[in-house]
Amino acid sequence: MKRIAILGSTGSIGCSALSVVTSHDSKLEVIGLAAGGNVDRFVEQVKQHKPRIIAMASQVALEEAKSAINSIEHINIQYAVGSEGLIAVATHPDVDLVLCATSGVTALDAVLAAINAGKTIALANKEVLVMAGSLMMEAARRHGVSILPVDSEHNAIHQCLSGRQPDEIQRLILTASGGPFLDHAASELQNITPEEALNHPTWKMGQKITVDSSTLMNKGLEVIEARWLFEVEPAQIDVVVHPQSIVHSLVELCDGSLIAQLGVTDMRLPIQYAFSYPERWETSFSSLDLTSCGRLDFKRPDFKRFPCLALAYRALRGGSISPVILNASNEIAVEAFLGNRLNFTDIPVIIERTLDVGENETLPDVDSLAEVRKVDKWARQFATDLIKSRELR
């Protein structure tokens, strides 16, 4: 029996993870759940899985959940709240594996605490490695902890690398769907609306990550993640656009051979892989029918039309503050775009300007989470002010 905790249980990844638990209830047990403010969904999850510890983002949400949970017979739960609650869930002594499915920076401390407590990490949060990759991976090495990727692309690479030696690896090739504007001319991107950007052709995801997919920033963040997860140099990580999203990623070996992982577009599959690793478990999910796939297309990404990907490579090659600035300014820019305060094509402009200034500021190297937050705070404020100044023109 593998005992798990889920940070972000009411989001799409968290719900898919609990579906995997239900399918393998003889092999998986939920020890802890943590969520934001979706009380109704959270209470239903607690009723079904009966964890030993739960946490919610605010005391108000927790109290509301408590009143419903206390009516459940034969359940004894430890309650926690806020960032300390995330840490309590992630480090509970009965937990073997922690799935980080939160968005943003809220779980940075909890993931690091879980690593320090010797827990295996299943990672579905990009910010953890984009902002603090060196810190997290160094801690994982020190404590002998595995970090298993849940993102379909990194999960695919993890599978392709099985049994390979580092000197056998020539390139990692991340596939990108290209988002909804893959075939748009540059002149058409200026007037893209949030509603259009949120209409992804392949995946159903949260708003922020869907916009990131439309700008290719999502792939840029994955490039940074891959550098840390697989300990390769930036020059060894490539991106190809693959609209069908059937090939989830590839590895090129030193002899030129390509190893690929193919599968249906169902996040339960990489989640189950992380939960079952190093074993393989059967599933009740639909398998891939190659005869129905039709053609599979691959093309180079257009860095000029989608400059966010180029900015991510720039940040990866820069100093330790650059990925933090990239991530923070992108979040602020996407938020402004979704609020109709910024044009789609201005998202990379805000990011680039923030990088330009931030890399010349006397900001600290990010060798602690406190310093990560200092740089993150500066970048968010600078990007916010920059957007406001553009609004006033």
C-alpha cells in the first residue's frame, strides 16, 4: 500500500489523481488532502477518501468544511490551515508520496519540507522547479528523494530515459501542441481575445496554463523544468510542435536513435505512472489506437511569432534570478490579459522588459526560498507598474 498526500486536491490534476486512487484502492491510500477554497468539492473528497489530515487555504474555508466533515461518522481528522497546513499535510509521518498539484508559488515551502522529510515527490507544479530548481534538486539528492514528473511531456521523457546512462543522452525533445493560434499570421495575434486564447484544441486545463500554451510560454517553462529534472544543459533541450499531441515527448540517444512515448491525452496516465513507479499497473482507461491516429505532424516552433519560448531559453541561460523574473512577470502579464487590460502580443513585451531591468538590478542570487521570494516580489511589482503605465498612455 502506497500512502499519498495531495496538495491541490480540488483542481483538475487533484481530481484526476483521486480518480486514480479510486481505481487502485487496494494499492493507494489517501493520508492527506489540501485545497484552496472549493469547500463543497473538498468535503466530498474527504467523505469519500477519509484522510487523516486536511488543510485549506483560509481559516474561513476550513471552518466551513469542518462543519460538514464533523457530521461524518467514523472519521477522525487533523485540521490545518494556510502555508503551515500545506507543510503539515506534506510532511505527515504516514505519507510516502506527495503529489504537488497546486498552482503558483504557494507550495514551495511544503515541497521542500517534504523532500527534507524524505517523501517521494510527484510534481505537477511548474513553478517549483522554474523558480527553485537548483534548491529542490540539491535537497532531493541530499536526502535520496525521487522527484517524479506528472506533466505529460516530462513524464514521457522519464519513461524514455528508463535504463539509460547520462552519456547516452544526446537531446531531450519536448512536444508542444502549438495552442489555438499555431497557424495564425503575426498580424492576427494583436487582437486575440481571452475567450479565443482559452479555447485550447487538445487539453482542458486551467485558465493561466491555457493562455501559457497559446503563447508557448508553457513549453518554455517546461524547458526550464527539464533542465533540472534530467540534469542536462539548455542546449540539449529542444521543442517541436506536434499538433496531434499523440507523441508526448522524445529522447535522442548518442547514436541518433529516437525513443518516444505515445499515449492518449488523459492526465490520469502520467499520474498513475508517478503513483505506481517503479511498477506498472493496469488501467481501465482507453488505450491509444494507432490506426485511428492518422498523420502525425512535427514542425519547428516559430520564435518570432511566439517570443515567449525564446524568452524562456534566455532566462534558462541567464543567472539564477532570471527564471524567477520570467515566471513572475508572465503571471502578472497573463492576469492582465485575462482581465482585458493587456493585448495578447504585449505579454512577451512585459516579460522581456522586466527581464531587461531585473537582470541589471542588484537582486540576490536565489540560493534560498527567502531570496526566491524577494526576486519574485520585485518582478511582480515591476511588471504590474509597467502594465499600469501602458494603460495610462
